[in-house]
Amino acid sequence: MKPLLSILTPGVPSRWPQIESLHAELARQIGDLPVEHLILVDNKRRTVGEKRDALLRAAGGAYVAFCDDDDAVTPEYVAALLAAIRQGPDVVTFRQLAVVNGVSGEIEFRLGNPNEGFKPGGVTRRNAWHLCAWRRTLAVLSRFPPTNYGEDWAFAAPLCGLAGLREVHIPAVLHEYHHSAATTEAPPPLQSISASDSLTGNEPSN
């Protein structure tokens, strides 16, 4: 049976414990539901963008959503996405808990939102990101560039610019993002962008 949703996870060997934890939670939620979880781990010879793009092209689901190896999901993540997908949108958006260098805030992903700088303790508005569940026939119209930083918005920007997109928004936190400048595997180029000023979700997993 063709899956309705492909959850895509790029990873690195140093994060095996996080990958195992994420996979166990997603497997518990998925059970017999029409969802696949694809994980691509390499020895850091591919860029994050190359791994994301390979996962996107390999996905068999009608919709695709990324969840990185150091991310976490709420217990309602899979069920909520599937319920929204069954309404037939082009993209499903939701809210995210972001913890950046120990400081928490929420991200509201919604189609057409501006991409605001991270607001500690507040709500940061962002457009529909690669973390959102995109209809795969639309997602494959874009590509992830072969870079380790900024590849996510480079992929999402052309999709957000498409005319006539239909969105289903879930007004609940479904995803957790954790970033530490001290432990990131892919710091910004030349360390020129601080984690608190960057786009949450834009610090990749490689």
C-alpha cells in the first residue's frame, strides 16, 4: 500500500542514540498506519542538502515532511498530520517548540508568514518550512542545494511562492527543535550568524 506520508530524517553516526530514540517514537505512533520513516546516514561525505534531496526523491508517500536526527515530536505528531493530509491540502503547517542555546520559544509555521528572527519566550512567525508536510508532487518541483547551511529555506522558498496553494494549519505544537551552538555538526559559514539570530530549523543535522 502506498504510504500517505513519508517522514524523512538525514543523520550522522555521532547521533545514533538520538536517531534510535526518534525512530522508536515514530514507530510507536505509526504502527500500521500508511506512513514510512526513511533515514539516511552517511560518513559526512554528503552535504545535508544532498541527503535531504536524496530522501525527497526516494520518498514514496503522497506527502513528505522532514524531521531531523536531533529533533523530537509530540505524541500527536503522526495522527495530527494524517488527519490534516486527508483533507487534501498542498501543505500542512503547525507550531514548533524551539530551544536555542537553552532558551525556549514557539515557532508558528503558516503559509505566507514572514520569516522573523527567533523571539526567545515569544512566538516567531515563519513561512511553510521543509518541516511541514508538503504534497510530494509539489515538493519535487524544488531541490535542496548541495550545502550544509541554508538548504532548507532554499528548498521551501520556491514552493511558498507557488500560486493558489491550499493550506491546512494545525494550531498545536507537533515538533520540537533543539539547537546548541556548542554541539552543532554544521555551524553557520565562518560562524557569522549566531544561533539566536538564525532561522530556527535552519541549522542542519550534518
